[in-house]
Amino acid sequence: MKIFADTGAWIALADKNDQYHNIAKKVYASIQKENIPIVITDYIFDETVTWLHYKIGHKIACNWGNKILGSHMVDIIKISEEQINLSWELFQKYDDQKFSFTDCLSFTVMNLLGINLVFTYDSHFSTMGFNIIGKKDSESSF
């Protein structure tokens, strides 16, 4: 089993003022306890450290960037041209949704890797049929 972690999960972990901070800490502790591999994309890494830099500060962004990069549990997928093209098709197809392009990349990577479980606070993942963990305390076990 692997879990995909979206930008919102990392932000919730890093930002003590985030509405999901306490729940995210519990979920992340469960993931670590179970030693479940976490998958992100380089786009998720970019979004996370950029958001943290602008909203909380450079030091926090660097601390979390180093935690993610140094974690033996986190696998960062570098997006390929093929994945960009597949994601662009998806982005264009869903004109009735407010999916970001990064969301579409995440959906594509999850589908290609057969990952159905995502640590996020973004309901777009459930719209696309993925199972979300992290919204409620009861969802912190797998």
C-alpha cells in the first residue's frame, strides 16, 4: 500500500493555524507508525514549499522542504512529458470542475501507479474516485 500526499496535507502539517493541523498530525503519525510509503510529485513539492514560503516564512518552508526531501518514506515522482500530456487532456476534459493542473497531474500519477488512497483536504480527489484520508480523526487508521 502507498498513499499519495497532496499539498494541502503538507500545509496542514506545517501550519499550526490551519483548520486541519491537529487532524493532519494524527494522520501523519499513523502513516509513520504503519511505515506506509508516501508518494508526491515534484509539482506537489513545489506548491508546498512555495505556499509555506509566502504564507508562513522562508525558514518554515526550508524546514519542511528538508523534511520531505530527507524522508525515507517519501518518494518524489518527477513528472514526465507523457504525464503532462495525459494531465493536459484531463484538464481540458473537465471544464465543469475547478481542478488545478497540479490536481490533474496528481490524478494521472495516482492512476498510473495504482494508488487510490490520498492524504488531502481537497474534495476534487473524491470527485475523481479516490479515497481521502485526513478529514476526520476516525480516518487516521488504515
